[in-house]
Amino acid sequence: MRNKWKAAFFVLLLIIIAIPATVIILLFTDPKGGHLDRSSLDSDIRTNQKLLSIHTEKEQVEDLLNKELKKKAPNVNVYVNLRDEAVLNGSFVAFNQELPYQITFEPEVMENGDLLLNEKDIQIGRLPLPGEEIFKLLKNTVKFPEWVDVYPADESILMRVTEMPTKPGYAVKAEEFDLKKNSIKFGVYTKE
């Protein structure tokens, strides 16, 4: 039972990155399955040129994440609250008792466009837990995508958004993830 909330937590992290990637892939995929005629493209497109901005608000992201969590893990009691921080809430059963948990993250957009999730607090019930030990456990027991790194000593998770798989010739960068201002932005760029 204990591993269900861990699995749900990592499903949430993957969803946070997968949703913008899916939107971007769907935008750049030809609906007929054909190929793009590159000769018709303007030759002024340069490497690292911004092509598209995706701007959303935390309520929309929260609703989307909770629907995806329910779809991916219907038997796991877990949900996301996006307030001034990103909060993962849920419960698991131990000793025939349901124990609530809460993991609070403060997202930070790095200069290169990656997203760093800094753990602020981990609690089971009202008992705060040491983050470093929980992150060591997560790193050793969960297989993350190549573009997600867990740093137990820093109690953080780095989502290398700029290195996540996208359509060839394009890259995604997180531009803003400000929950206090209710502003979440991603950019789509050309790459070499």
C-alpha cells in the first residue's frame, strides 16, 4: 500500500511535463500523417527562435492534473492543489489505518528553461519527515525518465524540460511557473 502513493506522486510529476509536451507534439503533427514541405518554410527561421508560447493558469493545470491522476491511478487516493506552492495530497493505509500525507514543492524555473521542484515540506499526518531520506528512497526505488533527476541532498527534483523528447527540430522551455501570480508559461523553440 505504501508504494501506491509514491507511484501516484511520480505519475503527477510525469503528467506536469507530459501535458505541455503532448500539446506541443499535437500542434506540430500533420493530421493527415504526411510530411511537412520544408521548401515552403520561410528561410528566416533561426536556431533558438521562439515559435510559440503556451500560457495557462494554475486552476486549469490543477484540474487537468487531477483528471489525469484519476485516470492513471483510479484506486489511489491522491490529488494536487496548486496554491502558492504545488502540493500533492493523498493517503495510504498502514496498520489498518488511513494515513494522510502531503508533499509541498516550490517550483523554480531555471535560466536555461528547466524546472526545479524544491521540496518545502513532507508530512504524514501532522508528523514532518526528513526530506533527504524520502528522496533517497524515491531515487533508489522509482525509475524516472532520463530527463528527470532526483537530488536527495538538495531535496529537489530537476525536470530537464529542455531535454525531454519532442518532435525533431523543436525544444520546449519553461519560461514561468509562478503560482503566486497565477501564471504558467512554456515556450516552443527551434533547435539545431
